[in-house]
Amino acid sequence: MIGQPPASAPPRPDLGWLRHRTLRPVPGTAPAPEPPRPAAPPAPSPARSSGLDLSEPSPPARSSSAGLDLSEQSSGLDLSTPAPARRAPAPSLDLSSPLDLSGPPAAAPPAAAPPAAARRPSSSLDLGDPLDLTGPAAAPSPRASDPLSLGPTPVRSPDAPPAPVRAPAAAAPPVRRTVPRLAPGGRVILTRRDPTVTLTRVQSGVGTLTIEAIVSAAVGDVRIGALYALADGTSGLVQLATGIGTAPPHSRRPVVTGARAAHERLTVDLRQTRALRRLLVHVFSESGRELDWGGTLRVTTFGGARVEVPLDVGQHAGPVAVLSLYAIDGEFVLRAEAEPITGAVREVAAAYGYDRITWADGATPVL
Amino acid sequence: MAAMSRGANVALTREIPGLTRIVVGVSWNAGAERVLQDNLVLATVLCDADSKALSPEHVVFFNQLTSPEESVAQVETALAGDDEQVEIDLSGVPAEVNRLVVVLYLNDGTAQRRTLGQLRELTVVVREAAGSRELVRSENLASVLSGETALVLGEVYRHQRDWKFRVLGAGYTSGIAGIAADYGLPL
């Protein structure tokens, strides 16, 4: 289901992170497929493959990060059942589950439908459990083969509301999405399909980070620059071609420094990594003429690991936004942009929200 | 209290029963060398029995202020006259961690190159966390340094059922990269 946009929705190639989200049932439509399902519990996957959703934390209504949602929701669910489940790890939850057995068994079958509907907005881990509820007789045995609801579920299937809510919370540890990482000494090529990589705090905090535009002379007079936002709230441009070689300008101790060696480069001083909030690296033709773009932007960590962004954006006259860097909780998240921008660097700043810069003209910031 | 020389060790928890939280501090005198001063970094590496870092998350320094289980924490504002400090909850250190290696390095930034040999004075000190009472202090480690850019100051390590502290003062001309190679620190 990953990478398959719903047929109805327009694809959003600009929102790369959406690609790793699973398809969510629309809140209004979700309850509808629910009732028919109990008849055939073992094959509960209609068009949506919702049976598999057990392992996929895709909350229907939320838009925040999945790993967090899971825990959040299980705690929210605990409100209905005033149990110590919220903070407790798995073992203690199992202890409490037998209590539920004795609890509401009588009310179970009639109560089944409403709670299931009420529980709809909860995590998809619950998706499997409404199956038990609505089809109490048939459910337990196929359920038992289900890895997620192994022990407690078959026993508890008759009593409707509280138990199934807790069972998944107990069985499944909070799922943490893994982010793409850069192995020590490794190499990652960022593409439109896989646009991001996250450096560790060590990679983001030791030595320097070097960003080079490796472009042959055949392409043209390619220069490099970067827009930056610092933790103190200031923003600006570092771009040797404009005569601004450091960020902040005229700094005794710059966070970012421009230099020309074999290729033009920017160097981030990682001793000051906590002073940097974000960075947007762009390349452009110094003469401003149209280039047939090629080459690579290469980011090298202190340990020699590399992140590369191909610069093949075709014929284009203006600047090209190549790579954004965000410092998130001490970790650098690098993202390939590879986006041709019409205009000058001022338009790049506008496109990426570097709005705390004033301009003398399209290419010259007032710093 | 005599200053500990290189290689000397002391049995912290045996000498002081009930000691659970300590602070390892470092103090230096860089004179008027601002660049040197600005780029000095104290880091603590949580190592297994083979003296290798457990993971990239088991390096505590200014950009990663605690180890995952929070037994080792960089002190953001050093107290008691130290320049940098790290606080260690000995009872909370995971069983698989055998030694905590405390290093000082010069970040190889964009500035002109400096060396630890330019330090006039450099000592490492172990304190009781509560009250910052000084337990042991090393001799001046700077006196024999010249071209080094990183230095293993000392290590807090398990010995039988005790925690001990040893002064090392082992310099590296290859900087933090050299220390990273020796201690399996993934850069």
C-alpha cells in the first residue's frame, strides 16, 4: 500500500513524507465496511487490505506522526476504562486484562456495535478487534492465529467494550518509524522517491559538514550559496559570488563559511551546530544564462560519509534549490529539493520561507 | 590530597561507600587563545567490555546531552570552577557498559588550527554530585602535550563490584577521528 496514492486524490510529489504513510479510511466511510466483516473473519481484507492494517499504525483521523499517535491513542482510550494501563508496560496490562473478563460480560453482545463505532477514531490496531466484537462466536479461533492478539483476545471476545481496546495496547509496543540513516563511511543518494536522510547527533555535531557543488566546467559557471536561519532568529545568505563569505556576515566565528577549492564549497562548523536552525543550499549560474544542468551536490560528514543530490534538472536559467537542512533535536535532516526556481535568490528565499531577509535587489540581501 | 598522575587509579565506590552520583569535570587555562577555548569539547563515550562505543547514541557531548537511559548527562553550565562537566549516575549505568571514557578534543572546525599543546593547564577532577565536593584531581595534563588535538582524560570503569577512576592523559595528534577509530565511535 506504500507508494500507492488513492485513485481519487491527486498525487503530491512535493510532499515526500506522505509517501510513507498508509492509506487511511475516511472517517465517514470507515464504519460502513465494518458490519459485513464478521461473517468472514479470516479474510477480512476488502479493497483496503484492512486486515493487514493490524501491523500498520494508520490512524484514520490524525495527521501527526504515527509512532506518537499510537501511544497517544491508547492513552486516550484508557479514559473510558479507568485502568492503570496508560503508563504501565506490557506485563502489568496482561495482569489487568483478566479483570475485564469478570467485568461486563452480560452487556457484551448488544453493546458491541456502538462501542465499535465509537472507537472508530482510535488506532488501526483496533481494527481487527471489532471483528471479535461483532462476530463473537466465530471470531476467537481465527483470532488465535493472529500474532498480535494471541493470548488474551479469544478469551475476552465475548465482553465487548473495554477488553479489545486494551488488548492491542498491551500486545503491541509503540511502533517507531525508522528514518533513513547514513551509515558511518556510507553513501546515500537522495532522489525524488527517497528525498531525506537523517544524520545522527554525532554526525551533526562533530567536526565539520562540507557541502560541495561538483559540476564540470562544461555545464557552465556554476556557483553555490545558502540561505540560513540561525537559532537566534537571524536569517541571511552566504554566497561567495555575492561577496558574502560567512554566515553571519563579518563573523569572527562563522557557522557557515564559503570557500573555493577544486569545487566551490560551504563548510558548516559543527561546534556551533546548535546555533543553526536550517539551511537551504542552492546553485546558480554566475552569469545568469540558461544552463543544461548536471553534476552533483555532495555533502560530506566529518567521518567521510556522503550524501549526494544529482543536479539533473534539465535546461533552466534561474537558481536551483538543491538541498534543505533542518536541525531537529540536534539531528540534521537533509532533504533533496532539486527544484528550479524562476527569478533570483530572493525568489528562492520566498519559496522556502526565509522571510526574515530584506533585499536590495533580487540577488543582493541587506545583511 | 596529592594530584593523581597519569595511569593512577582510585576505587571510588570502595573508598566512599554509598557513592552513586559523581561529576567528572575538566578545567583548563587557554590563556588568551579564544579560538582554542571556543573549540574545546568534552565528550563521554559509554563503552562495552571491549572498549567500543555501544552506539552513536552512547556518546554524550554538547549536541547529545544524555545517554539513552540518562545515566550520563552533560552539564550545560559547569559549576565549581570547572570549564566542562559531565554527571554520572553510577547506579543507573546499563550493565553492558563497562567503562565511561572521558575525552577532550578540539573540534576541527573552519578556524585556524590549534593544538592542545597551547593549553597552559589542564586537569580532570572527580566530584561528588551532591555538593560538588572534590574527590580526586589529576596532575596538570597539559605539561607534556604538544601537537595533540584530542586527549583521553580518564575513564570511570567497573572493577569487580566497584567503580574506579583512572587518569589516562593519552593524546592523539589525529584528533577526535583517532579517538573515534580506537573506541569504535561511529562518526
